Amino acid sequence: MCGWLDEEPRQIQQAQARLEQATGKPASRQTAHRIVKKKAYRWKRCRRRVNGPRDEAAFRAAHVRLSQLQHGHSQGIIDLFYFDQSGFTLTPCIPYAWQGRGKPLTLPSAASPRVNVLGFTSPTHQSHFQTVIGRVTSATVIAALDAFAAQTARAGKLRLVVLDNAPIHTSQAFQDRMVDWLRQGVGFHWLPPYSPELNLIEILWRKIKYEWLPQSLPQLQSPEIRTPKHPRTFWVKIPDNF
């Protein structure tokens, strides 16, 4: 039955009908659920996937390399930072949650401007954020890196920034500035394509979108004037060492 369900993963009724046809016996919906649950199948939200095949050998090699870099960070040899950008609004992401029957869990929601956040975070949670209204471009990323280089300057110590291969991270304008950043002690380590799991800051984005921001919505919204505060307000409350 699980093979039939793999063909149509959102249509257990079809697998149930094929089970009845194959056995010649009636099968209830509860029976179908019991069978697939015994095979460790669960009804849960699907995940988005990347748009192309990942080079698994490159992924494993990058994982080993990052482990070595994190060890260098823990030993004080380098300062390691993970960089990426993400967008936020006061319309919350809707997570799964345990809820009582007839007692649906609701989250406050409101229309609001979108704020894009460019962030750097280290394995020891030292972080630097820059908020932007509007589209993130190579110029935006360059400005964020200029500010990061100035704010984190430490004589004689390399700050290595881990980032993905997004076009705004590999543009000619970006590459033209790399020598300047290296002179300031900032180097780069690019992740292989389709490897978001290797970027530590993705965990932070997920934590903010699904936990911290929904919990903060009542404070970020203004019921008196029916106008939510700007989501940028939320970032003021996140310390550099969270």
C-alpha cells in the first residue's frame, strides 16, 4: 500500500481503493491510516527543494571543510561568520502545532512593509545585522560587507565569511571589492550550489520566522490605531550576542 501512496502522496483514498481491489475486502480510512503509520509514514507539511541536482561529493567535502573552519574558530585562529539575507513581514509563517479539538490556535497577523535583513552570525552567536527596505542587490551586499569589515576589524586576525553562490554574491561588482576586503582582514568561503543546510544562519532565520517573530507580534502591533509597527522594530531588540 505504501508503494501506491508514494505514487500519489496526497491521496490516501486512492491507495485505499487499490487495497480493496487487490484484496477483495473492504478497507476503511482508519485501516489505511493504521497500515501506513506502521510503516512510519506521517501526514506532515511537505518541504521545498532546490531547483537542481546537488553534487553530493562536493556537499560532503564542504561539510568536512566547514568542520575544520569551525575548529579554527573555536581555537581563536580565525573568526568565522555565516552570511545571508532574508525577508520579514508581520504576516507570520504558519507552523504546525498541537491543538485541542475545536480549539484552533491562531496567530495575530497584519499587513506590513517587508524588511530585508542582511546578517552575519558566528558559531558562537556573535551577530551583525543590516536592514533594508526594497530589493537586495549586489550594491546592498557590498554596503553590508563594508560595514561589517569596519565594525569587526581585529588586527592580525582573519574574518572568514561563509556564503552561498547567489548572483549578488558573485557579481563583477562584488569581485572587484574582494581585494579591498582582504586588505581589511575579511576573506570568503563559498558553499557549493544547493547546500542551504551548510549555512548556519539559515537556522537563525527559521528560528526568527517561526518562533521569535510570532511571539513578538502582540508587542509589534498597535491596536489603538490599527496600524502595526514596522517589522524593523523587531531587529532593534536582538542583541549582537543572542
